[in-house]
Amino acid sequence: MSMSAAVRASDPFVSSAPAASPFRDFSQPWLDLNDKAVLITGGTGSFGKHFVKTVIARYKPRRIVIFSRDELKQFEMAQEFSQQDYPFMRYFIGDVRDRDRLDLALRDIDYVIHAAAMKQVPTAEYNPFECIRTNVFGAENLVYAALRRNVKKVVALSTDKAANPVNLYGASKLASDKIFVAANNLSGADGTRFSVVRYGNVMGSRGSVVPFFKKLAADGAESLPITDTRMTRFWITLSQGVNFVLSSMKMTRGGEIFVPKIPSTTITDLARLIEPKLGQHVVGIRPGEKLHETMVPADDAHSTVELDDRYVILASFASASREAYLNSGARPVTEGFSYSSETNPEQLDVRGLQQLIELAYA
């Protein structure tokens, strides 16, 4: 099924994508952002830029605020999305470590996408205090600021590395996930709704391995470095990621961790497809890396429900939400279920991987 062929479903809990398709576009009804104010922390990154492109193509927002600490990246982004061409765009210098600055930035904001984080595994291992201050304390600061400013919904971007983490980055994101889920206990019945979106490697992002492999080839490398021939990873495109966030924001009742059904592949197949003429050499797994990634651990199976295009890990306190999902077509997963890149039934062959890369870099 092509990315453009999916038809939106009328029920926000029921996906229009067929269960067999590894190229779901997550085109469920999205949150209506017409005349709404949206703030994106870490908004100058790959996700933030693609989110802005998607929103301005389909909605007429009242305001979009890019909140980040790098003035150069904000300047560069403002060349593409200038206030002259897009008068609703705002660029707000700030750090999620600074609660007062967040509080000021969230004035009159309806929705927040929390994309700011320290994401590099080796950097987090070497600079643990900095990682904690941004990923954990930053999450706490955002919760307090959102509650104070009566933001309607906050969706935090997470990672497959937060499930059964073995590195500090994953552990810090697990702590962040827990903070956002528990924040619903503070907001009351009619207050801010907090939820989390968790997905795997983003094809087409600045940190993707695809341009890394291509640069090595362009620089004359004789072979590509492979950490382990058995290694597998989940893959999602930027467009899919943005669509998934928008549909999850529409769906959320508060306290969910949304996990998309996306394909997996081996790193060796990816390298072979990108540069078929180059050999491969094994460099070994780096500290903090796993052979395979997990997005729904077996220990969370009892609180997980399944939709056609995603899994939803529900908070322990969200019994009403569970009933609502089940009554709207969701299904409980089996006892002991886990969603891992190794056992994922949607494993891409070379042709499927080529299709995914074409979608990511279209």
C-alpha cells in the first residue's frame, strides 16, 4: 500500500492502515491545530523542522514556537520558515533546564511537543550529569511549567532505548517517560494531559546511519563498519514519526506510551543496500549498545493493548482508559508479549528496505 493511499478513519481509536503493511502512514484523524498555539522543545532538530512543514501545509495555527538553546540553528531555521512568510512562527531561546524560561515560553500555549534531549549514547555515557539535567530534570521542569500554564496536552518523544535500558541515555529517557506518565496524577480530571511516543531509529534524520555510510563511501572507504552482523533495528521515517505524533495527540487520554508498528531490518542488509560494492568489517558493539531493541517489554504486556497500527502501554492508574480503548476496538496483547526488533514479524527484505529509503528521502 502506498503512503498516499490510506484513508483516514472516522474513529480516532481505529486505524485505517491494514495490519500487514510495514509502511503505515498513521493517517488516523489528527489533532486539529487550526487557530492553536504549539510549542516544540528542541524544535530546530530534524523532527521539529518536519513537524513544522507538516503543520503549516495542513493547518492555520495561531502560533508555532520553536524553543531551543542554539541561536545559530534557530537563525538557520528562520531562513526557511521566516516570520515574514509565516507570521505565526516564533523563535524562543531557552533551555529545558530553566523552569522559569519554560514557564514564560508556555504562556498561552495549547499543545507541547517535547523533542529536546541529549540523544547520543557515547556522549551521555561520558557526560552523565549533563544527560540527567537535560533529559530528567528537563522533563520535570516541563511538567511543572505546563501545569502552571494550563497547557491542554503534552506529548514527549521517547526512544526504544528506554525499554529495558542498558545505557544512561535509555535510562534517562525511561525516567522521563515515567515523569510524564505520572504527571497526569497532578493535573486532575480536567488539567493537562501528558503522554509519550516511543519509536525506533529515524530514517532521514540528521543522525541516521544512511548518510554516515554514504559519506564513508564518498570519502573512499573500502568497507563499512558493522557493530555486529546479528544486529537489528526498528525503522521509521520522519513523515511517519510526525504523523504518529499528531494521531497520538488526538487519541490520548493521558498516561499512555504510544508505540508504532514499524518494520525492522538487520544492519548488514542496510549497509549492503546503501553501498553494495563495499565490503563490511565488524567493529564490535559499543558500550551501551544492544544487539536488538525492544519497544514493548514483556513486563509491560499486562498493561498493553493493540490497535491495527500501534501498541498502547497504559498507565497502571488508567483503568477507565483501558476500558475506553477496549470498547473502541483495541485488543489486549497475550501474556508475556514483547515487541522486539529481532522477533518483529515485519522484517524488511532488500526490496522493502529500498522502498523505505525512497520514502524517507523523497
